[in-house]
Amino acid sequence: MNSQSISKEPADWAPAVSVVLPVYNEVATVAEVLDRLAALPFDIQLVVVDDHSDDGSWELLQQRPNPDGHMTLLRHAINRGKGAAVRTAIPHCRGEVVIVQDADLEYHPDDIVTVVEPFADTAVNAVYGSRYSRANPDRPAISNLANRWITVLSNRLVGTRLSDMAVGYKAVRRSVLNQLELTANGFGFDADITRCLARRQVQILEVPISYQPRGYAEGKKIRWHDFFAMLYQLLRR
């Protein structure tokens, strides 16, 4: 069994936004992320996928109150990666718009309002945040260089015109998302979904977001080899 579900949302409920929250060993931050999501000024469906955490994250999630049934809680039987977690979540999403939220505190859920706002225009099908369109704390030089490098390659290889391809905040209209043939399991997901959108000639808008980088000592998980996984996805046809 690849995943299990322990909660169901009301059958007749149709939220405007579904927030996908992949979780892997984020016991120190996930509760605050959930609190911030609950404080958003509109109803959301929350689809949480625990990627086989072993630090207490799963136990914390199971204890989280869910009186209205608006949170769907899923768990992988083995650790499979961020991309796999997003793919697990998609069939459970019911919102018109689906956005991915990381379970750490690098991205502030308040910015979800900014990211989903353009979808009021029915012609908009995909919106990415951009960490380079707003003044944010400096990141390590190697991380900044890697992000710039993979974004330039994305623009050249798949024809996008982005400033921040590897950003965590990616929102897509669900009707479009369901048509994408996503395959990446790990952090290659960012390039995978970008390539799939570009292949379908879906225009991607960017909006400025805030960003608070964390170091590896604080639990940052992406590694240098993940950028080669992104490159592999960009080169796929």
C-alpha cells in the first residue's frame, strides 16, 4: 500500500483553493504552518501528505483537530519524495485552484492570498511566486547561484520566461493540473510541472512573495544533486 488516508472532507463541499502540504520530518514547524494556513481569510481544503516521517510529525498531524473535515491526512508507507507526495494529493483535491505549501517556515502562508488572487481572471491557469521580485534575506551564494542557473536553463530549454523556476509556491487551476503527466518523485517536481505546463503552452504568471531561508542545520532538505534531477526533467520530451 503506497498511502493511507485517515480523514474525509464533506461530500458536498467545494472549496476555492486546495493547499497541498507535503511533510517529511518537520515536527518543529508543521504545527505553526497549519496555524497560519487556518488563519487565511478564506476557506481552504488542506491535503496533507506525510512522506513517512520518523520524527513525530505524523503523530502530531494525527492529533490535529479537524472538526469541519476540511483537512485530508494521507501518509506514504515509505519515503518517496516531494513530487510523489504532490501526486498522491492531487486526486484528493477539490478546489478550483491547487497550490503547494512547504511544511517549513521558509514560505509564509499569508502569501497564498497574493498567489491565488490572479485566478479571479478565468484566463489565468498557473501562477508562481518569485523570491526575486521582493527584497528578501540573503541566501547562501551557492544556493542563489543554483537557483539562477536552473531558472535560466528552464527558460532556454522549455521556453518559459521565469525569474524563479524552483520556487516553492506554485499554483495551478485544477482542471489544468489534472491533465499534466507528472512523474518526478523528489525535488525534480519543480522542473517537472514547469516542463508539463510549458508543453501545453500554459502561460505562467509570477507574483512577488516573501522568503525566509533556512540552513541545513535547521532541516533544509534540498541538496546539490536535486538540481541535476531538475535538469533531467527539463531535458525530458
